[in-house]
Amino acid sequence: MSDRLHFFRCETGRCAVSLPFSLDGVIDDWDRLRRAMIRELPPAFSRDEWAYLLSFLAPEQLRLPFQQAFGVADATTTGAVRLLARPRGLVSVWLPGNVNLLGPLTLILVSLTGNPLRMKVGARGQDLVRPFLDFARPRLGDGPLARYLAEQVHVEQFGRDDARNRDMSEQAHVRIVFGTDEAVKAVDALPHRGDSSLVGFGNHQSQAWIEPACVTDDVAMLLARVFAIYGPAGCTSPRIAVLIGGTTDDARDLRDRLLSLWPKVMPRDVIGHVASQNIMARQWAAALGWDAVLTRRHAAVLALGKTGQEIVGGPMTLHIEPASFDEAVQHLPANIQTIGHALVNAGDRSWMELLARTAIKRFVPLGQMHFFGPVWDGMGFWRQLFEEVEVRP
Amino acid sequence: MSRLLDDRPFAPRDDVAFLREMTELTQWHRAHCPEYVRIWPVESEPKSTADLPFLHVGLFKRLLLQTRAEGIVHQRTLLSSSTTGNQPSRISLDERSSALQARSSLAILTEMVGPERRPLLVLDDARNLRQRGEVSARIAAAMALRPLACETHFLLDESAGRARTRWESLADVLTRFDDLLVYGLTFLLWTAWAKAGMPDEIRKQLAGKRVHFVHSGGWKKLESLQVQQAELERELLAGLDPRSGVVDFYGLVEQIGVVFPLCSAGARHVPRWADVVVRDPWTLAPLHNEPGLLQLMNVLAFGAPYHSILTEDQGQLLPHETCPCGRPGKRFQLLSRLPQSETRGCANV
């Protein structure tokens, strides 16, 4: 593949990005695949996962990382180039055992950079990368994306003690690790190139912040949908819905709306084990003083309580608490990642001041809590997949 | 002390007396266990055992529940075995309940292996006994047989990090006795006895002896080795006195004192001081002819509210008629553990 220069313009000048293919060609190929995806759902994917991939692959979404990193595409030939970016080299990715969709999403984002990619799927986890590649490869024809996926992408499945972990680390120019904090440390401890960078996505948790004035059935549905995808296990899933400035009655109103709307959000039965664990979680929460109820057919537990009260586990337990703004800030967990908001004025300066003094990594509308992107966990990690060359003509 | 224990375990049931005792026990825990009353705040008058409240078995992995009242002296904590990364269940034992539980398990096991006292050989390491304030489930199961023993020997040595069967202890017992009781987890009976390379000399000594093997702990590990029940029994009983036998029992630490032995007709029998309800996991409706979650109950637990437990084991009630093995009363079939699915998410779960 021959390298091609792509130009972008931002306020500080022009940037040239060298890619081993035509970016338009790759985005067109993804779009062609996307049209094929609308007609078929491979058995490995849930409908929600497939729908999310479809929206992720929209051409305007795929151009967004370049826009955020380098500016708008610039078809002109004038103006001095201030910066040249080129792919760093091999990107090794350790995927977590239980966030299956991150595999395809990371593959898509890295494919835009042209870097060779080696991905490790957890030995016990369900792999969605290879089913996605198996779906994509025969449907792509002979375009630049097909060549990239065939020649530059390697996916393997092995355990944490396998010698290939060391090999992946030693050869990588960028190491991306999804998993627990311990997993990130373990990968970082493996031998690696001196100029290799580590992007570690460790343990995080998220919350939904909702003002009582914003509580409607639509917001409750949105909260339920965002929660139901992963339950509290997702780092972007709300473990707690905080009624900012609300009262217990406000929290109960939200809980009751959720209770009646839940069957619409999760019309199908959860598996028997989840139903059983929800019975357990309801009792656990009640024992600790939460006003906890099961939704219809034991699909989830909705626990109403106070800020700072010990929260319980369980596969589908959503805690709901009223809190003043200060209480909510005081009880933010140290590993807070996303605040999904439904606020009267989320653009208010006070919210920016909050972000400035807390560890919150993302502050996004409720419905966008799970949107994975080039800036993640406080890092513009996608841009780090390029080496940047300062240019002074 | 429950009067239900005055009769043999599989004598005809007195369901009215059982419901009355269970209702009183429920009220007892509601009065003296604050967590329990928070979980079941509304008192109701049960019309059948299916109306009785329960605690989910998983709760005992999260909370150490205790019912504190006059006459209740908590002693040690019983721990379930747990796989890596999982919390064990913790059951707070007390004197009053322990006495009932010992009486119950002895009565049930006597039905299966007879009342004679004989040497008890435990396929475990004696060092597992010596945990201050705690007792493991496998040791507790073995100790339930102790009243039937004239002497007890632990046959495993785990000091080298790997289990070794102490054949020399067995040889010593065989020189003195013709009748033995052997207890072990199901997979240990296979790996540490049947397939542990028993020396020929001991095999000869064992030939013709009457041995009752009692095991528990499920078949998961042996199924992974593709060993079926018939094969295990054939291996264990080869060359022994024909009056020898193998008893597979099902029990939980959360129901200590009550075990459900598998009878010759493949049924699990419910002693008259216990009961079983099968429930739909999505509605909790009692199921009479379909498989569902097993709710186990007994009248033996005073020190903590583990008298009525919703398990994650699946089972099905068998027709309410006398079993081909001759025992009357309630019986059920144990099917499997509720299958788990992978949790999708990225938090530290």
C-alpha cells in the first residue's frame, strides 16, 4: 500500500496526515459494509450491539476523529503545513473478557489510522471481533479496507499467562489495554520498546445525574435503556441515578416511572440466573436499608436510598438517590468515568467548574453514555496512534 | 426442640405441624434478626409452605446474618467451599441449632447406612479442621457421620501442596475392622480412592470388607472427566462385600443438618422436619410438575434465618406417592445448577 497525504485545517494551520490508503476509500468501504449490516444480524451479536455498530460506522462518525484531532478536511493546496502525522506502527490491543463490543469498535477506530493491529481476545470471554471480521471480509470485495483487514489485522485468543502476551508487548509501538487496573499493570510490566506508549483503560464506574425538572417518561425510558445494556457492570453504565437537588419523593417518582416502563425497555425475559440473582440483590439491598423492588418478571432491581449508603451488587441493580449538588460531588467514586446527564442547562458554567475540580472523565447526555470515541478515560488515545512531526517551512 | 424429630425421618409427614413450626420460626427470626425483618417487613399468615418467606442462598455470601435472642449462643461460622474469586457462604452456628442439626443428619444417614458404629475414614486432611472460629463445609459434612463412628481417620495429606492418600492409615484400620464408613467429596472418592493407585496389598486386605461410601458435592468435576455415577459405584464396590453401598447426598451449608440422599430409585427424599418447594425463577410461583428453583426448608435453624432458602439449584417434584424404594412422603429430583451466562460489562465484577 502506498502512503497518501490527507490535509486538514485547524486554527493553527494545516496538518498533513499520511495514511497507507485513501481515507475516503476506507470510509466508503465501511459504509458499504454498513448497508449490508442493515439486512443481516450475525448470531454472535445482540440487536442492541448491532444497532450501535451501525451508528458507529456512519461516515460522518468515522470522519469525526480526524476532525477532532487535526481539523476539517482541506481540499485546497495553499497554506503552510505545520504538522505531519504518520501512523506510529503496530498497535497491540488487549481486550477485556467481558466488554465484547469494544473489540469491533476499537478495530474500526484503529483501521482509520492505517496502523497494523494485533488484538488479543480474553481466553474466557465471548469474542465479537472475529465474528465481525468474518461478517465483513466476504462482503467488502477488493477495496482498501478489505486489504487492510486481510493484511494488517490479526486477532488471537489466549490466556493471561500465554507467552504471546510478551510477544505482543515487545513488538508494539502502542499498547492499548482494556480490563481491570491489575490487568493494565500486568501488561505494562511486560517488556516493551522504549518509545512504546501505553493506553490503559482500567476500572471505572459511572452515574446518571438528573434534575427533578427533567424527569419525564422519556428520560426514564432513556435511563432504563442505557442501564439495561450492561447492567451496572459496564464502566459507562450508571450504577446510581442521582436526583440532583431532588427529594426522596422525587427519587420515588423516578423509581415508580422506571418500574412501570421497564417491561417496555426489556420485553424479553432475562435468563433464569439473572432473575435469581435479582431476587438475591433485592433482599441484599433491603437488608442494608434500601427501599428495593423487583421489576416485572425479576428483570431488574430498583433500589431507593440515600447518598453515601452502601450500594449492593447484582447483575441488574440500579440505585436511585436524591442528593444536593454538594452531596453528589462529595460521594463521587474515585474512579468515576462518565456522568450521563439530564439537566435543565448542561452547558452552564457551574458544570464546567465541576468538571475542572473532579475526576469525571466524560460529561455527556444520558443517551450517549456508552458512545465510545477517540477521547476516552481522559485521554485523546486515538491521536496517540500517530507520530507527529513538527514542520517549519 | 421440634417434635417432628421424634419420629424417623421418612415416616409419614405431619404437614400441619411442620407449617406451624416453620411459621413460629419465621416469627422468631422476624423478632430477633433486623436484616430479616427489613427483607420481609410484612407479616402474613401462611396457608401452606409455599407461602413461607425465604432468603436467597446468595445472600449468605454477602452478609453474615445472625438472630440474636436469649438462649442463642453463637459459636463458629460455617464456610462453604468457594471457587477462586467467589465469596464463600457464611453461616453462623449456634448451640441450640447445632444440637438439632446433629440429631437430624444422624437420623437421615442412619437410614441409609445403618446404625452400627464403625471406623469413619474421611477423604480430607485433618489440618482443615483447625481453623479458629470457622469450619469448612466439607469437614462439617464428614463430621455429620461422626456419631456413627467408633474412631475417625483423615486419609488425605495435603502438606506437599498436592493431595496424597495415606494408605498406611487405611491398612491399619483394615487389620482391625471388617466394616467401614468412608466419606469424601464425590470427585475425591474418584481421584483419591478409586483412581489413586491403591497398593495391591491393601486392595487384597479390602476385598470382602463391608464398606459404605458416603459422598456429596456434586458431579460437575467428574462429568468433566466423563465419569458417570454407575462407573464410580462399580469402581468403589469392586471386590467388596455385597452388602456394601454408595450413598450420594445433596446438601447445602445453608441447610446444615438436612441432607437429601439419593435412593435406589433415583429420588431425593425429604425428611419430615424439612420441605421442598419448586419455584419459577421469573414469578416465584410454586411449580408442581415442572422444573424450577428449589426452595429448601427445615425447622432446625434458630441462630440465623437459614430455615427457608431459595437455592440456585434446579429440581422437580416427583409424584406424591410411595417411592419404588419403599419410602413414603415427599421426594424430588435434583437436576442441575442454574446455568450462568457471561456478564457483559467492563467494571470490576
